[in-house]
Amino acid sequence: MTTTIPTEDQEQAAFVQWFRLQFPKIRIFAIPNGGFRHRSTANTMKATGVVSGVPDLFVPAWNLWIEMKRQKGGKVSPEQKDWLAYLESHCGHSTLVCYGCEDARNQVLAFRKVAT
């Protein structure tokens, strides 16, 4: 029996839905960096400030950036590692790399325990 591993987008959508139910007064939003785009759209996005490697999600109230990966097989790129290090060391923000929705839920709950 083959088990299908959810895509990163599916994991992220499930996590965002959970987050908004769990923390209804706290805002979370996605950074639309990934995915296939027509070359002209990609060029316009790049010209207007989109850069490779920025984490997938941001929670402004907590200065928390979240990089979502698939449960299995997800890897952090060198550009993503660079951004995560920059956000922590130069901006004083917190970052999480989460492998699937369940891992993201667990890490966010642990983060909130430590932060409060």
C-alpha cells in the first residue's frame, strides 16, 4: 500500500487553517515566493521586491517566520538558510522550519509556551 505524502502547499493550507482557529486574534500571512509562474510575471515580481528564500509564513505579532516543508523529503535551500539566519541574527526575529502541518502545530505551541 502506497501512502501519498501531502504537498507543501497542502501542509501549509492545513496549518494556516488550524492556526487561525487556534489563535483567532493573531494574524498570519503567506509570502508568495514559490510556485511556477509565467516568465513575465516572475520578472515583474522580482522587480517589485520578491526574493528567493524568504520563509513561507509570517506572524507579525510574534516576530515569527515559518518555513514549511513536506513531512518527508523537504529540504531547506541555501537561500532559505541565509534568510533564516539573517532574520534571527540581524532582526532579532524567531524562525521555525516545520516538516508538515503536525510538526508546525507542535513547534508553534512550544514556541508560545516559551514566549509567554
